Amino acid sequence: MDHSHEDHDARWPRARLVFAGFVILAAIALAFEHRLHLIPYLPWLLLLACPLMHLFHHGGHGHRHERAEDKP
């Protein structure tokens, strides 16, 4: 079996998108079903979102640490 990395890489963004959609739908369903239970925790959830966004969103800034010797 010869599997190339291109096939795996092409499917990976689609899998992430499907997983993100599932998580969003599950969160919306839980929020509507358990609305009264979630209201007291909303300030804590917002505070928790800040460090999580900081951790997970720094991968896309495009920080490429190139040295002068590496450039042609």
C-alpha cells in the first residue's frame, strides 16, 4: 500500500472543519437545553476563552524566524 502524504494533508482540513461544526452544534444544543444552568458560569467561560484563544491562535501569525545566513 503506497499512501502519499498529499492525500492525508488534503483530507485533514476537511476533518477539522467537520469536527468544528460538530462542536459548535453540540455547544448550541447544550446552551439551549441548559440555559438556566449556564448563566451563572458565563463570566468564567469568557475569562477561560481568553487564555485558550491566546494559546491556540498563535500558530497562524506567520512568525518565521529566518536568519540572514539562510536567505539567498
